[in-house]
Amino acid sequence: NMGIYNEKILESRRRDLRVKQTEAEKILWQKLRNRQINGFKFFRQCSIGKYIADFYCSELRLVIELDGSHHYEENVFEYDKIREEFMKSLDIKTIRFSNLDVFKNLYEVMERVYFEVRKSSNSL
């Protein structure tokens, strides 16, 4: 059902988020863009249902989320869990990193991304 992807109603919000990209998002986007990861295309700020994923590869059904420190607050943690269940119901896998991981351990972050991409592409 293509209707759940990039709904018109969320368009300006998505554009807004792309313009106001966080520093961590900018760094990771430089690594994901232009099919650098085994030739797979990632999109930034792609909406799936009512949620906007930081990065999404539709071929692999893989979402990458970057969390600021607020993601450890109780209500946000709950929201993330509900959101992840929704993605799972669409057979979309979510992997998350903290902004701090991107700043301090970019190599490990990319290792994990490559690992997940290989795992997902093996099941295509």
C-alpha cells in the first residue's frame, strides 16, 4: 500500500526536518547518500504512516533512527516502542544510534549499518 509512504500532509514537516538536520544527521547522511552503502538508496526524513524516519532504505525495508538525549525520557521511550512495533508490522526493521555514537564512534556505527544492510540484502 503505497499510500502510507510520504503522505502529502507531512510534506512540509519533512522538508522542515531536512532543512533543520541535526549535526549528527548531517554526518550520517554524508555516509548513506548516493548509494554508497552496497549500492542501496537511502532517503532522509521519509514518512511511513504518521511517522517520519530519519533515514529509510525501501529496497531493504530498513529504517535508521538517530536519537538525541531526549529519547531516554520515559514517554519518548514508550513512543519509540510503539513506532517500532508499527514499522515491524510493515516488515520494516529499525536500528537506532544515539547522536553521541555518531560523533564518537562513527566507525562502529557504519560497521553496524553495513552488517544490517548485508543481513537484509541476503533475505531479498
